[in-house]
Amino acid sequence: MKTTILKHRFWALGAGAALLAACGGGGGGGSAPVDPVASGSDIPVSATTSSAGAFTFVNGVASTTDNTAEPLVVGDATLATSETDEPDAI
């Protein structure tokens, strides 16, 4: 009886390991393209060319919880604004 239980545990462990190993590979999607930064700053170009890009950038920076991160270099970059775009919900 005890050997039967040990055999079941062995096969269950082996099946679990095989399933975990099968889930680990593939995909090959690569990483998302990185938005280039404006010269002399850490501000992405999209944040300087569209108000939606600026809003996305500021939301990303504001939601960062890492208080030990390096400060952003702003340089001469200016966030884009728009007089015609509708306001985004906060």
C-alpha cells in the first residue's frame, strides 16, 4: 500500500514538473519598442510631441513607487499641450 502511494506521488510530481517545464518556453515576442528620448533629457519624444504622450509619461512617472530611483533629466524638453484635445479622465 505504501509503495503504491509513493508511486502515485512520484508520477504526480513528474507530471507537474513536465507541465511547468512546458510552460516556460516559446513566445518569442521580444520586447516592446522603446520610445526614444528628447536630446539632452530623459523625457520621451512622444511626451514632447502630443498631449496624450505627455499625459501617459506623467502618469507613468507619478505611479512609480521607487523613491530611490535616479532623478529625471529634463534639460530643455517641454511637455506637449493642446487647446483642442478633450480632457482625459483622471
